[in-house]
Amino acid sequence: MDVMIHTKVWKIDQIKSDWHVQLAQPAALLSAGKQIAFPTETVYGLGADARSEEAVRGIFSAKGRPSDNPLIVHIYDRSQVHELTNCTNELAERLMDQFWPGPLTLILPVRQGVLSNQVTAGLQTVGLRMPDHPIALELMRQAAVPIAAPSANTSGRPSPTLASHVLDDLQGKIEGIVDGGATGVGLESTVVEVSGQHIQILRPGGVTVEQLQACCPEASVTLETELETKEAPRSPGMKYTHYAPQGKLVIVKGESAAVSQYIVQQVTMHAAENKCGVLCFKENAHHYEQADLVLSLGSVNQLEQAASRLYEALRKFDEYGVTRIWSEASTTEGIGAAFMNRLLKAAGHNVINL
Ligand code: TXA
Ligand code: MG
């Protein structure tokens, strides 16, 4: 039976001095075991009390998420690390000092009996993060419980960077949304597992490889992109297809002029039977006027901006019913690693190398 509920929206304007007070109702609902979406500095999360089996089950059913994919637990106070985990690693502590609040999730050994079993999907570890967003922190402080929160999208859709994206996917399925405007980074947090002197990146994100290495010069930092194709990935979420637009997306790599020329040729060839879309950088956008929808991610020299716009662009192609999409690629330096990781997933690793 599909139950429709009325999804409340709380629009929070942080310019107003009483914005904290407006969070009282969503915070009380979270404490009472309901599912509430809220903004973070990465993407919108769908939160619920991480200790309650029933509250957490509500997250999985609203998203249609496979039950073997564990959830990240969000905290607002460092003391919660020791309530929820048996963290003894010195490097892990240093990473928290440096990057929290911020877009870094640490996989830590979970304390038995303190969290719902579904949060960890039966693993001995839990992913913890302290988001760098005043609304998220204040909401959790008022709710006063650890909050399990995956991205607030339907499973398989791009993560939401605006409250309207959350409504598009989850209206009628969740109790409410705290609308705090656009998120910042626009891609999910970096997920890392630390053991001894080794930092393994399970998912690249807002905190870059370069930043991790600079914080821990004595550590080895590895980004295993091939994790995605292994049979038993360390991070269960890696095995699922994510963020796929409805149209067929192909990434075109190579020297800039050759890439533009190839895309123009393809658009011309497929224009009759398709609605053609191009995802590109501002510098090249003028080449693609024949396409039905051209979305520019901003300058190729400002990858932070491109990252913050990627998911919105993928949703736009769907909205316009685009059936074929060609995308330019970026470097994999800095935030480029996370950007290309998500773009590759969205394209199902469909790449043309010129
Ligand atoms: O930025 C973010 O991290 C956002 C916002 C809302 O905080 N959240 C988010 O959650 O992206 P989600 O559920 O969409 O992604 C969580 C990822 C999945 O790939 C999952 O498999 C992995 O983290 N993960 C969670 N717990 C894990 C664990 N114990 N071991 C390994 N991987 C884990
Ligand atoms: Mg997600």
C-alpha cells in the first residue's frame, strides 16, 4: 500500500534573527522518529533518528534504497564520536580536527548496540560526519539525536542540491523539508577509511586527495577508482549505478577543439531522431548552438562551480526530455576527481577517447 503524506516545507532565511526558532518543529519531528530532509554544505540529506529501527526503515522506503547500502550518521558535537564509535586512530582524530565540520565522512568501528542495525547494514563500522552548515548543525542540536542521512533523492537519481529537487523526488513520502536554499559543494562528502598510516578514499568528494595528503604528510593516501568494478566493494554504495539521467550520456575526452568538433558532428548526426543535449564548459558553449539543450557548468578554470552545478544540470536534461547527451570532461585535480567520478557514474563509464 502506498501511503501519501503531506510534506511540510519550512523555508529558513538565515538573515532573520529568529531562524533558530523555525527549526523547533522539524527538530521535534526528528526526535519523534519522522523523516525530514535538510540542507548540508554538500547536498540535501534525508534525516531520521539513527538509533531507531523504525525511523531508519522510513528512510530506506522513501528513497527506495537497497537495504545492504549503509547510511552516514551526522553529528553536531565531537563528543558523539566516542558515544557512537570505538575510534582510537590518531590520524582519524587529526582528520576530524582539520576537516570538521566539513565534507569528510570517516568510516569507524561502531560501538555495539548504540545505532540501528539498518544504519550500518550489518557492518562492524559506521560512517560519521559533521556537516558544515548552520541549519544542519542547529537542527541536529535541537533534535539532540544522531541523525542518519543519505542524500535526499530517490535511489538512482542525482543528489539534490535544491529543496525543489527533494520535492520532485520525495513529496508525499516524507514528513517535511527544511529549505535552506542551494547547497554549497554540490557533490557528496569524501568517504575515507583510515587504518594505521593509510587513508583509503572510498568515495572522492568535497575534501580533496591533495588536502588529505597535506594534513597527513606521513600517511599514504589512495583513491581506488577500480573499487567500483570489484565484486565486493568496501563501500557498498559503490556497486550501485548512480545519478543516471534518462537520456544516454557519453563523455568525450581529448584535446578541446577536437572534442567540440566531435560533439558537433554527433549532434548533427542524431538531431533528426533525438532531443540532443550538451554538457560543457562556458569557453566552448558557443560551438553547440545546434543542440536542443546546452548546459554550461561555468569556466573550465573554476571546477568548484562546475561541481556545484553538475547534479542540477543532469536533472534539467531529464526535465526537458533530452534523449542523447554529450559531455566534455575536466581534469582530475582537486575537486575535479569527485566531479569526474560522478560524471563517469552518470554516464555508466561510457567514454569516447579521441
Ligand atoms: O555529503 C554526503 O555525504 C551526503 C550528505 C547528506 O551528508 N550524504 C550521502 O549519503 O551522500 P549517501 O547515503 O547517499 O552515501 C553514503 C555512502 C554510500 O556510498 C555508502 O555505501 C557509504 O557512504 N557508506 C556508509 N556507511 C559505510 C560503511 N560503514 N562502510 C563503507 N561505506 C559506507
Ligand atoms: Mg546518495
